[in-house]
Amino acid sequence: MKSLYVLVLAAGQGSRMKSELPKVLHPGVGREVVQKELAARGWAKLHYVIQDKPKGSGHAVIMAKSWLKPKRGSLLVVYGDTPLLTSQTLQRLVDHHAVSGNAATFLAMDVPDPSGYGRMILDAQGYLERIVEDKDAAPHERTITLVNSGVACWDIQMLLEVLPRLKPNNAKREYYLTDAAALLRNIGGRVGVVRARNPDETHGINTRVDLARAEAIFRQRILEHWMREGVTILDPATTYIDVEVELQPDSRLWPGTILRGATRIGTHCEIGPYTILESAVVKDGARVGPFARGDAQVGKGVNVGAGTITCNYDGYSKSQTIIEDGVFVGSNANLVAPVRLGHGAIIAAGSTITEDVKPNALVVARTRQIAKEGWAKDFHSKHAIKRSHS
Ligand code: UD1
Ligand code: CA
């Protein structure tokens, strides 16, 4: 087995995002795009190469030349703005490349709308002749729907041989990595193509429209994963689950439920509707919502009533609310963290809780209701007199 190295290209401003923030640092579902990419692959031991003045994807690889030079084997190049690739697809590309004897193998996909992508120009045998970038494509080339995903596997030593020949003589005045494909052919290397089965995976993010689409695909993937694991999601269209969240089977998420951070939901829980939980821990059989919000630890069989908020932020730091097993929190309670509600306690609706509650206690923390009999009648008649004078 030959060695495999991976290079993630993540430099450049991403001018099409029209943002002060570099493209790959735009936040995704709970995480930044580039972090998500690395975490999803479980890549640890990183080595950073700085591209001071980004002059194109080819230039990015040129900057990594001294890192690459002593290495033998294959280099998998992935783009930081293409975070939806699955490890299965990457593995398929790497495996194909390893047995093919190709100098390079590209991951391509057939898309209904190829605009923005590099078009794959194949020879009669189905090998890659060259890649023409969107901005440089002739009208007849623009109709090609087989496009470059950006992911490719390269023989390291052959790539090093052609890198110095890249020229920025194109529409963007950039060193295109994709030009290395035709250069490899010129020195007798064969360049193969593997097709992605699901074009969603190779969706690249250049604009905020692309970013929203990537979010939607990623979100749907997470939702489908948890539905397959036995979680009922009544309205996937309004449910948001961060990538780090974990749920147990037979819990139900009602519409408008947003689970963020490292939230953990046990089995037989009912969450929502319209409930936001952030890094909360909810034990088996608890009911939280509707309209609840917070980052609490919620014990077994707890009921967190409608409109309850755990007030976890004092403007400087965040604190946690701990709700022990069997607690009943009435509607519209405010639990001012840090605070602990002992097991079995009952919190009256509308209470604002600022101090710890003993187990099995009943707490009413709101002003007592005052009733003044007949008061309203006098009030109404006073106004009636005023009205008749005006
Ligand atoms: C690139 C491909 C195109 C492919 C498409 C797939 C090239 C020349 N073209 O086009 O064939 O269809 O991706 O999404 O590669 N980057 C750097 N340094 C730079 C420039 C870019 O690290 O100097 C990184 C970016 O962060 C990005 C990636 O390289 O993650 C691709 O760059 P981008 O400008 O987005 O290329 P595309 O025009 O999308
Ligand atoms: Ca791109």
C-alpha cells in the first residue's frame, strides 16, 4: 500500500461571498466550514502551509512543494469550500487511483447546471484530456455537464514535475491546479475520472446562495440520520439539529425545535414545539416545551412547561440550570442560572427562580394575586362619565 497524503486548499478571500470574513471561515451548521471538513474526516496531525498571497489553486499546491518533495505515493487534494463530500466517496476515488496506474484521478460529477465549475474534456477512451474553467470556456464547451469537483488524487512525484509549468494565462490571472491535468498528459501520464454518485456531495460554496444550499443539504443529512436511528421528527422543514447533538430512539421532536451544540436527548422525550436547546442534557422521558429555551441539564421524567426559559447569561458569563429527576416546572417560569431544582420539586407557573430548590418542595416565586372587589366597576363608570363630557 502506497502512502496517502491529503492537502486541503482553504486560502483565498472568496470574493464571490462579498464578505470581510474569508470564505472557509463562514459558520456552518454549528461549525465553520473548514473545521467541519476536517472533523468529518477525523484528520488529526495537521501541518499548515501558508499561502501569503493567494494566486489560485495551483499556486496553493506550489506553496506546499517543500512539504511534498520528500514524499512518495499519492496526494489527495480537496477544496475547503466543498465540505459535503463523504468519506465513502473519497475512499472510492483513492482506491480507484491506487489500482489504475493513473498519474492523476479526478472526481467529477454530472450536474444539470454546470455554470461556475470547470468542464471535463475527455478523450475517446474516457480519460481526461484537459479541464477548461468556466470563465475560459468556449460556448460549445460551456454546454458540457460533466464538471470537476475539485477533488483529485495525484502521484506526488509526477505532480511536482508539472507544477513549475503552470502559467496564469487565463481569465482570472490565476495559477489553476486544473491545468496540471493537461500538463501530465503532455509528459505521458494518464489522467482518469471517477464519477460522484450523488452530486449533492460535490456541491462547492462560492456565494452565499451556495452556502445556504450546502446548509440545507447538510441539515437534511443530519435529520435523516436521526430519523433512521429511531427519532420522530414531526416537521423536518422547521427542525434544526447541530452535527454534535446526540439523541436516543423513541423521542419526538415537534415543529420548530432547534438543538444546538453538544445537546444530548434521552429516550421517550418530547421536545418542542418551538423550543431552542443549547448544549442541554435531557434525560429519558422528559418533556420540554413548547416555547422553551435554555442549556439546562434536565433529569428523567421532568416536565418543563410552555414558555420556560433558563436565564443562563448575565451579560458576561454563562451558567447552567440543573433540573433533577421528576421535577415539574409550570408554564412560563424563569430559571435564573446557576440554579438547581431538587428531584421531585414543583415550580409554580410564572415563577422566577433565583435560588436552589430543595427536593420535593413546592415553590411559588411570584407576587401574590391581589383582588379588589368592585374596583373595576367604579373604574369603568368613571371613564363613562368622562366620555359623556367630551
Ligand atoms: C475550482 C476548480 C474547478 C472546479 C471547482 C469545484 C480550479 C482552477 N478550478 O473552481 O475546476 O469545478 O473548484 O468546486 O481549481 N484556494 C486556495 N488558494 C488560492 C485559491 C483558492 O487555497 O489561491 C482554495 C479555495 O479556498 C477553495 C479552492 O481552493 O477552497 C478552490 O478555489 P475557488 O476559487 O473556489 O475555485 P473555483 O472557481 O470554485
Ligand atoms: Ca469553489
